[in-house]
Amino acid sequence: MAFVERVFSGVQPTGNLHLGNYLGAIVNFVKLQETHNCIYCVVDMHAITQGVDVWGGPAELARNTREVTAAFIASGIDPKKHIVFNQSQVAGHAELAWIFNCVARIGWLNRMTQFKEKAGKDRENASVGLYDYPVLMAADILLYRATHVPVGEDQKQHLELSRDIAQKFNNDFGDSIRGHGIADGLFFPLPEPLITGPATRVMSLRDGTKKMSKSEPSDNSRINLTDDADTIAQKIRKAKTDPEPLPSEEKGLETRPEADNLVGIYAALAGIGKQEVLKEFGGGQFSNFKNALVDVCIAKLSPIAAEMKRLVADPGHVDQILVDGANRARTIADETMRAAKDVVGFIRQR
Ligand code: AMP
Ligand code: TRP
């Protein structure tokens, strides 16, 4: 079947949206609106896969769901032209995930590094949902037959699994798919990851070898989208560096993770390449560069933080955006689910 190009991506409402989420994902979400039909999902069902102590309980989940929605909109996502909704409002995600549970193999899931990281040493005590997380993610994407998925570098392996699931479904049900009128036997597209820009993996401000993350205990390790100007300035001034001046060539960043990270952040925020950043700041001291970084960071993030604040102050309005988005998402999802049920052999009302 010929697939129309469609973009899908998701962000978990687990608190502390940070510069990594913004540069690795949201900036690309915004840009893709110009060229594609886009669906952006607040994945609240993924958010509850770790212990309730991690996701914070019902009130916190609802608050975070509205906050991610506000971040999308404040960053420039247009919920009227595209679709913004929270996952749990469209039943098809869970339904398709069940079919995919029976397509995906345990051996495939056993290779997922994110599960190993998140489950830690006490794997017996991890939730079944955490283990199954990448299967739900495949369902998110394929429920809309999305062809392109903008994500940060850390989601690459999950995207490969989504492709494997799509391919195995197409193979396992090939005859039935053709029997239902899809002559080429391709029921699902193989979704392509879009991992682009100079900041696909933003690192911690305290340790250039660790990813910037929502769950890192030290708040100084990340810049949150809701940080005020003074906090941003303080965190950047305190950020770890090395004693050398900045290099003039990108090659000089190779063994200097902290410098590489800060240059990458600057490049991404300013919308230029790392080489251009080094042309301007190479040979100079970190302090000058950090001052410039503070300026560009505040210039980009402050208006977003202000708009987020305005939006979350009106939860009724945000909820209405999510309901409206879910209604439109459901129209597409229901069509896929009806066809998928026919292909699998599930009887349904006609
Ligand atoms: P999550 O908060 O785990 O739902 O992630 C939402 C999006 O942000 C995904 O596309 C991630 O790949 C991306 N992301 C998360 N952390 C980082 C980071 N440190 N650098 C770049 N992208 C990131
Ligand atoms: N697993 C993604 C993350 O942690 C979030 C996510 C869930 C997602 N479903 C998705 C991303 C579908 C892209 C497409 O970042």
C-alpha cells in the first residue's frame, strides 16, 4: 500500500522537561509542521511504567500531561493544523499494542538497553509495562501508519524494534493482508527515525559523558524549560568545563565531552553549525563563551517558559486542546484498527 508521509512522535509527561527534550525532539517537531502532517502525543501510558514513586501519582501525572502539552504549544506546535493529544484517550494504542505483543519476540525485547538501564539491578521488581514499553511505542506510531518519527538519539533502538514489528506483522499476515485488498502485502510502513540537528544527544551540565535526563537527582545537571533567567545563567556558569580554551576546529572537541556539549547546545539554539560556533569563539576562554551561551539560552527559552506558565494557568483550555486532538486522532486510529482486526481475523460489528 502506498503510504502518505506522516510524522508521529511522543513525549512522556514525567516532569522536568529539559533542554535535551527541546533540542533533541521538540525543535524538530516544530520544523516538520511545514512539510508534513504531524501527530504529537503526550504518552501518559508510557509515563506510568515505572514505580508510582517515580511518576508521582495521579495529580502529578495530570499536571505533567498539561505541562508537556503547554510546552508543545509554547514552542510553536499548532494544535489546529496538526494533532496534539494524550495517548490514553485513544483506545487503539492499547489494542494494537496487544496484537503487537503477539508479534514481537521476547528475544527482541531482551536486547533493549533502555529497559536494562531503567530496571537497574532489581529486574525482577520492574513492571511488566516497563518491559513492554517499546511494543506500546511501536503501536503508537503504527496506529497512524506514520512514516517518519523525530526523536533524540536514545530512541534509535526502539525505532528499530518498531520496524521489526511492522515487518513481521506484514509477513505473518501477508496472505490475509493481500486477501483484504492490499496487493503489495504492506499493511504497515516501516517507520523511519529522524534524528537530526546538532543536539540529538544533549549531555548533563555536570558530566559530559552522561545524558541530560529528567530523572537525574541534581537539578544543576539540566536546564528545565520552566527555569527562570537567573537559574539558567547560574546553571550555565557552573557547568563543568576543562581548563583549555575552545578549539577552532570541530576535531578538537572529540576528546572534550563537556566542551563539545556546550558548543552543540549553542549551535542548536542559534540554528547554526558547530563549526560556525568555533569560528566565533575558538581560541577564546570559556567564560566569554558561557556568557554568550547564557544570552542565547535565555533569549530562546524565556518566552517559551512565559507562554507555558500562561497556558497551564488555564487547565480547561489545555484539556480542550487534548480532547479535540484525541477526537481527530481517533478517526485515523479507528480506521487502522478496523482493518487490523479484519486482517488478524477478529470478528467485529459491521
Ligand atoms: P522522554 O522525555 O523520554 O519522553 O523523551 C522525549 C524526547 O526527547 C525523545 O525524542 C527523546 O529522544 C528526547 N530526549 C530526551 N533526552 C534527551 C537528551 N538528553 N538529548 C536529546 N534528546 C533527548
Ligand atoms: N519512548 C519515547 C521517549 O522516551 C516516547 C515515545 C513513546 C515515543 N511513544 C513514542 C516517541 C512514539 C516516538 C514515537 O522518548
